[in-house]
Amino acid sequence: MPRLSDSMEEGTIVRWLKRDGDEVARGEELVEIETDKATMAYESDTAGTLSISATEGATLPVGAMIATIGDGSDAVDTAPPAEPPTAAPEPADAQPQPTAETAAQAKPGEAGERLKASPIARRIADERGVDLQGLSGTGPGGRIVKADVEASPAGGGAVSESGDQASGRGVVTTTEPSRTQALIARRMAESRATVPSFNLQTEVDMTTASTLRAELKASGGETPVPTINDMVVKASALALREQGQANGAWRDGRFEHYSRVNVGVAVAGPGTLVVPTVFDADTKTLSEIASETSALAERVRSGTITPPQTSGGTFTVSNLGMFGVRSFEAVINTPQAAILAVGAVEQRAAVHDGALEPRMLMVLTLSCDHRILYGADGAQLLARIKALLEAPLSLAS
């Protein structure tokens, strides 16, 4: 099992792209693997005959044997011998997951033909629990494409219903989470259970920043107009560059400090949450950040984001302001030192220059890992982000 992201500890075999006994060439795609970040195809680093030892659906730690190519003499022993991998037992009421052989089976009336579906369509179908066998493709040659899956009734996996008359809840529907949803649930639970966190909150006057953004939008230039969240990403990156303690992590009982400032931006995808990374955000212009975050968000929503694009983050920004949420507490994306929760920009009464007047205000909540970031450190970081946002021309540097 290869390590496909910096935080990956285990991976799930989603689908073998080659059959047992096939001859494969160097650089040829072998298998789709789901990590804690995304699902991606893994390419062979050598040529020879493929011998598969891990079944589809099996979840194995990094370094465990999943296959050999040739006689295996070129393989590097990166982990102690693992027990023969087996897929996790399915609940009694779960629908069987498709395997490479069943996925290749024809639809009714098309015996012997391979099911045609794009990789994006397969990935989204897996996340939503959609059975590709029941879909009609609208792509070339009847190929199932992304639009076909999105237009089908969504599901999250195996569904069962049971009566619950005694409690008065009526019919109870139980849905199995997708692999990604189950992974998110586990990681969030681990963060809550293991990280001694505390929260700091401040209110930012975004009047000048909002006016500047409106002027940029009205100018009608070709460069992308930065969103409020882009400004927060840039301000956070500059503040992290000045305060290196926050641009780090607590890992295995030691402090880690990073030379690069890479800001992750939480993006909601179809039934999931993904955090793509803006690398070296402290050295990029607002326009560059705006272009990059827009492209990354679109890749998340289309299911084409890759693990390298979601790895290497040193800090995370989570924004629910677009939903009218004034303030909230975000769960730390371990092992990072902190995460910044961004609320809505709202017009409210505030004292400015000694007079009460309407101002555009925004609440920021910083959640900190107390093992690496202490109260004064977190307060200084949050104060610096506030100062930068209230003087938005400083973000242009």
C-alpha cells in the first residue's frame, strides 16, 4: 500500500484496473486507492506479471502488501509481513459492493460487454451509493458520464428500513456512509478525543475590505476578484509567516515547524468535505489566490481533486459565512496547530471614531491545539489577522 498523502496511514482498494495475471508496463495505471484525502489511480513503477493479493474493498495500512509484479524480487520491504488482507465484513443489510469483475459485466441484454463509465462518474457513484448498472449512458458509445450519475437518485450506500412504532418516530431509514464519509467521521472523532483545544474569538471591521472588493468588481478587469475568504486566506498566510509557532504541528510527542505556509480551504463536495491546499499562500497575490481557490473548489465539486492537491497543509480556513452563520467553532484538522472559522460579513451597528454607525462586521473564531499553541500565541495570531483584514491594502504585497 503506497503512501499517497502526507497524513495517509491506511488506504482502501476501490477498484483494480488490471486483472490478476495481466502483463503490465511501467507507468501503467494498476489500481484506484482511496486515501484520507481523495481517490486516485496508482501507477506501476515496474513491468511484469501482476499478482493481486488484496481484494477490492480491503482497507490496509501503508506498507502492507497489495500485489506483486514479476517475481517480487524488486519490491522494497517497507513494512513487516502483514496477515492476508481481508475486506471488512459488510452489515447484514448492506448491498454488495461492485468488484472489478461485476463492474465489467454487461447490463441486462448486453451480455459479454464491459460497463462503460468515466473515472469521474465511477468516483461520484461510489460516493453517492449509485448503482452504475442501473444507469443509461449519454456519452459517446453509451458511456456513463458525470451528468448521468448526478441526475440519478442519490444514495449514500446500503439502505434499510425498519418500523419504530413504540418511539413514535415512524419508519426508520438506515443508510451506510460512503468510505469518505466514514473516514471523515473517524478523523473528526479522533480530533475531538485527542486534541486539548481552546477557542479564541474576535470581531473584524470589514467595511474597508468590502468597499475595496466592490470597487474591484465594478472595475470589470480581467483578473479574478478576490472573495472575502481569499482575503482571509492571504491575511492568515502573512500572519503565519510572522508567527512560525502557529505554522506547525504536534506530531508523535514533538513540535514540527514548517518553512512553507500552505493554507487549506475547507470545501463542501457531494456528500463529503475536502480541504484542498493553497501552497505558499504568503508569497502569492490576492488574484493568484482567487484563481487557485476557485479552480480547486471546482475540482472538489467535480470529483477530480487529487491527493497532492489536498496534502501539505499547515493551517486551515473554514468559512460558513455564505450560509448566514455568524460564528462557529471548527474542528482542528490534526495534526495542524489551529483552524480558523469564518462567519458572515453583516452590517451591524458599531462604534467607529467615537460615533455609532453601521459597519460591515465579521466574526473569526480560532481553534488552537494547546499542546503547541498557547493562549497568548493564539491571541497574537488572531489579532494580526484582524489587523491585516482591517487594512486590506496590506494584503496586496
